[in-house]
Amino acid sequence: MTENFVLYSNIAVYSAMAIYTIAFIMFTLDLSRRSANVGATAEVGATIRVGQLASAGSTDLLERVDSSATAPAAKGPRYLRAAFALTAFGWALHVGAVFFRGFAAGRVPWANMFEFTLTATAIIVGVFLLVQVWQDLRFLGSFVVGFSLIALGVGTTNFYVDVVPLPPALQSAWLVIHVFVASLGTGFFALGAALSVVQLLQARRAAGKAVGLKFLDTLPAADKLENLAYRLIVVGFVFWTFTLIAGAVWAERAWGRYWGWDTKEVWTFIIWTIFAGYIHARATRGWRGSRSAWLAIIGFGAVVFNFTIVNLFFKGLHAYSGL
Amino acid sequence: MTDSSRPSDHFDSSAARKGDDRVVQPKLGPIGYLRFFWRQLTSMKTALFLLLLLAIAAIPGSLVPQVSSDPNGVIQFKANNPTLAPILETFQVFTTYSSVWFSAIYLLLFVSLIGCVIPRTRHHFDALRARPPKTPANLQRLEGFTTRSSPAAAEAAIAVGQQLLKRQGYRTELYTINGSPTVSAERGYLRETGNLVFHSALIGVLIAVGLGGGFGYTGQRVVVEGYALSNSLASYDSFNPGRFFTDAALEPYSIGLDSFVPTYDDDLTSSSLGQVLDYTANVTSTLGGGEPQKATIKVNEPLAIAGTSVYLLGNGYAPVVTVRDSDGNTVFSQPTAFLPQDANLFSLGIIKIPDGLKQQIGIRALFYPTAVLTNLGTLASSYPDLVNPELTMEVYTGDLGLDNGRGTNAYALDTDSLTQIAGRTADSPTIKLGLGDSIDLPNGLGSIELTAIPRFVSLDVHHDPAQVWVLIFAILVLAGLVTSLFIPRRRMWITAVTAADGSVGLEYAGLARGDDPGLNAAVSEIAGKHVDQLGLKVES
């Protein structure tokens, strides 16, 4: 039974990767089509300009926008629609892979690096899909799907391990909570970083540089992107704060101290500090704009570093890569 | 953060104050300088700088092993990097998180934080009691400005508007501006409250961590099955008291290890053969002079006793070796904890017997719980449980150096000045024993026997009186954070203007105080509801 589930999971993840690849190409084609069509038709501008949607929404940070506002965005041009539909389909398979892995193991599917890669990328793509309800951020598709594809590629080829039982240190309800919320935070940070990258490009273009990237004309302006990035990153920051606290509570149970400057703890702290800096930077003269965007990107870079380099090459108690 | 009259995330855009610096400055006295430095320290820029500096300063501690979390790694690192290590030592890199420079950064950051929180708390306290400010004369210039025509008279419309705003959690105040009645409303005071709670709770965490470290202690002890740990200084193998620790803090109790039961994956077809499924330590605890109580300790389930927590952090085998002299008298018979070297509990142990035999002997022993012969002809352990236990020993004679008053490492044997009498370089081969086997030592020294193979656990005892406070403050940090980020602080105004023809026009507008993406929508929502209610009112 276990072998079957593992097989289903692997088939599902490879299929999802194949579909993501097509989606990635479509998203990229969409960007290039935007470059070609800039200024040519009013239709593009009308559907892609996300800026207008922002005035909708209500008191809650991530509340649904008025349906009248989402309606035009839901259509969108052909490539983009196809890419988005494929991403959603790929994601369904991806989630299937996650569940089958969980059934195979008889526990949550995030106890080693392969499983964590599998689940965290599913959550990142899931956040990307869900966020569209709030804002049309489909132009980030290339970034998000591309990033997840690379992560899945590395995960399936370099991190793959068979299903093994949980070591005693991981036998805790906190495994479910701590790691899941960390992944959720990672999803929001990823989108925030993606928006910040576009924001930097947009700022360069406004300053007369980056002239070649015509598709930027179809995307929101830099300050708009900055606001969107901020709203996603603060959600990520709340999740990250929770991850840190939950991790400390668990560490107290499992290792006898709530904080011991283990390498992974250090990097979680560093990431928290960078994003705390990001939030303060937005209220500091001279730091709003491109500088805070860099902080968001560096912060997400630190998250990726924490998961890859720290897990694999740093000595510490979070040695659960299974490699 | 300096400007306490502003909300936390107010964008400080004016560059005017900066420009003042270049203008001829008045001469500053000592007090003036102090004020100047205080201003600088509590400015947002400095706080941000310190925050980012703290992130960077934390990095070296993750690259270089730390005394606190990996003491053996530090020793190893120093041996491998003889030139670099002293330099790092000078800069306290092996103790990064208690180093002068790291402490300086976070203490300055917290001073800066306190310098910001106090005036803001005072200001917020005033704001909580203040009336919403007068309605601006020109609402057109404000956000979300929208107009409706009112079916009701001006005064009545404003009264309904006030009720509506109150129901939505606004604090309201009626004014008359240029002859037009108006209601001014403000909500979201919790945003600033949350912000202040967040920052104050961070200070709380720091203080609680400091106090806990100061009054707490941790102790480690290796306990073999059948033996006990007692909570007294002499009983611990290593003990780390806090700065304010006194012996009185040690509650007298003992914990005896009845048995240690590991469960391994024994499915021969599984790829995880031999992987640990569970560790359970069955113990008997005795508090003071009280009744003994049975309990279990597991990896994620420490034992709580007398204000301390007892954790199961390690385990292994502690073979009992019995040594008899040439006349058959037992001179040594006790368990020795062997240090596990791999997942199958291949372990390394050092046994020292200074007295009883004609010569002092030291033994370097290797233990294989399930011994198998590898292709290379060497032994290895293929499974962590006792299936085919085998103990191999190299025996040395000579001065063990135990009598010179210098402490020696119980887990190391310095063989430089010793002579091997059994082993690879001696005439007699390495001694190999299975459970219950006995063999004569060379040179007529006597005999050696593997008598029993109990297990040992390594127990950590922790006492941190402030731990609960750390958790409480941490929860407050999270609660404050959520409140300060997601509750919008905004002002809202409704003005009823009566035109010359007697028709009444309603004007709505809002003002964001901090990040408030939903403001425009909120203004039009209020306008819509207000007119709906007025409509109903007129009809009835």
C-alpha cells in the first residue's frame, strides 16, 4: 500500500511539473506578447492594469474586491488565461502528490527536505492562485511557477528520500503547525519578493533605464506594486512571527530550551529581523521605494538560503533533511 | 518613530527638518548634546539601522560553531584553524550571542525602542481621551470624497450619520462648520495600542529571558539503567548555573532509571531498517522524602518535577566490564557509558583501572550491538539493538595520569606514554568479547569479562522560572503585531450642506492614518448605508 501511494505521489508530482513547465512557457509568452502589444490596443491596458482594482476592497487587508472589479480581470488575454488554467490544473495534481505522500507516510508530508520542498511549493503556488481573488497578480506567474519548478526539480532529483518513519524528535503536534505556518509565510514572502522585483524594474524604467522591457508598461506603477508587496509581506511577517514562537515552544519540549541559537534558529531570527526592518523602512524617510524593495528581496533570499544552504551545509539541530 | 503624533506607519516624507541641519546651528551645551544624541538614537533611521545591523551581526554565529550550542564543534574548529581561531576568539565569535558587540547592538536597539515607546504611549493616552478633531472645511481635497443628496433635513441627516458611524465603532463628535452641521469620527485606536503592545512586549521578552537565564540553571547527567540522578550539584556531570543562582534553588529529588526502551524499525524489507521509532525512559522519581512515583520520559515529553523539567536528550550502551586479578578477586565491575558513533550505535568507550592490578591499565574499547564483518574485514554494527553484541578492546599499561591532581577527560585516553599489551601493535591480539565471555589479560595480569550490557540515557535538567513569562510576552508580541498591522486607523466625516434652494447635499470623506488600503471603499460604503437609512427614515 505504501509503495503504491508513493508511486501515485511521484507520478502526480512529475505530471504537475510537466504542466507547470507549459504554464511557465505560456506566462512568459504572455509577457513577451505584452511587450509586442504595448500601446497597440486599449484592450490590453484595460485588462492588465491592476492599479484600478486597488481602490476596491474593504477594511480587511485581504478581503475580496467587488465582483464588478474582478470580472474584467477574470477574462484576460488568451495566453494568460491558458497559463493560469494550466497552473491551477498542475496545482491540483501537485496537491494530490502531497496528499498521497502523506497517506504513504501515515503522517504530515513535511518531515524531510524532499517532502518539505514538495509541500512548500504547493503552498506557494496555492497562495499565488488564491491571491488572485484579491488582486490580479497573474503577471507574477512566470516568477512563481518558474521558482516552484526549479525547487521541485532540485527536490525530486537531489533531495528525494524514501518514506521513513518519524524520528522521536519530530513526533509532535508542533511539526504540523510550525512547519505548515512557516511554509505559508514563505508563500507570502515569495509573492512579495516577486512584486518587489517588478517594482525595481518599474522604477528603473521610470528613471529611463531598463528601456528594453516593454511589457512593464502593462503592469502597475512602482508605488502601486510597492503597496501590494507590503500588504503581502506583512501577512508573511505575521506567519513568520508565529513560526518563530511555535518553534521556540516546540524546542522547549524537544530539546529542553526554547532558544539556543541553533543555526536554523539564528537564520529564522535574521529573516524576522530583515522583514521587521522592511516594515520600518516603509516609515523611514529615504528608505521607502527601491530600498525597501531590496530588503524584501534580500529577506526572501534569506528564506531560500535558510532552507537550502543552512539545512544542507550548516551543522545544527534541525538536521532532518534525510540526506 | 520619533514623531509621536504620527501613526506608526506614517510615511515621514518631509525633508525640511533634514535641511535645517546645514543651517547655522546654535551652540550645544552638554545637555544639548545629550538631547541631540538621544534624538538621534530614538530616530526611526537609527532604529532601522540597528535592526539591520543586528541581522548582519547574527550571521557569524551561524558560520562558526558556538560554545553554547556546540562546544565540541568549537574545539574541533580551533584545532582545524589554528591561525584563524585566536582572531575569532578575540572578537568573541565563538560566543557571538553574548559577545560585547552583539549585546551592544541589541541593547542600543532596545534603548532606542524604549525612547520611542514612552512618548508614543503618552501621546496615545491623550489621543484616547481627546475628541475627534474638527471637520475640515474642504472635504473635496480628502480621500474618497463623495456626495449624495439627502432626503432629510441637514440636522436630522447628521444625527442618523452619527448613529451609523457609532455602530461601526467610530468615536464621534458633532460640529458646525460654516453654518453646516457635520459629524467628525475616528476609529482604529487599537492599531496604535497594538503597536505599543507589540514593542513593549518585545522589551518584556528580553527582560524575561534575562531573568530566566539569571535565576535558572541547567544540569546534565548520564544515568545508567539501575542508577539514579539526584538534583544536587555533586550529582551532575556538568552544571550551568545562572548569574544569580544559589544552591538553595536546587529542590532535592532523585530520578532513578528503571529501564530505557528504544523501539527500532525491525522490518527487514524496509529501507528504514533500524531507524528509531520511539524512545521511552521508565523512571521512578522521589521528591524530597516523599513516596516514589513511576513516570516516563520521552523525547517530546519531558518530566516536570519540582519546578524543573527533565529531558531525554541522548542514549547509548554502558557495557559492564568485570576485571579480576590473577587470584580471581574482582577489582573492577561497573558500567561505562560508551559514546555512540553512528545510527547503529557503534560506540566508543574508554575504561581506566588505576588500582587493584599489578599495573594500571587503560582500555580503548569499541562496541558493536549487532556485529557484522564488512568486506574490508573490519567489524561494523548493522542494527542498533543487541542482536550480536561484541566488544573489542585494546589494552594499555602504564601511568594513566590520574594521580597528578590534574583532571583528565573520562572519554579520552592519552596513549603516548602507555604501552599496548593487547591490540594491533602488541604481541597479543585485540581482545574480543561477546556477552558473558571472559578472557585472560596478557602478562598474567588477570582476566576480563563482558558481564552485562545495560543502556544509559543522558538527562538534562532545566530550571527557568521566567519561561512562562517569555511565552506570555511572545503571545502579546503576536497579538500586538496583528492588531497594529490589520486594524485600519481612519477618520471619517459627513457634512450636510443646505443649498440656497433648500435641498440638502451630503459630503463624505475620509483620512487614512497609516496604511489603509480600504479607505475609499469604506467611505462609499458609509455613504451608501447612510442614504439608505435616510431613505427609510423619510418613507416611514
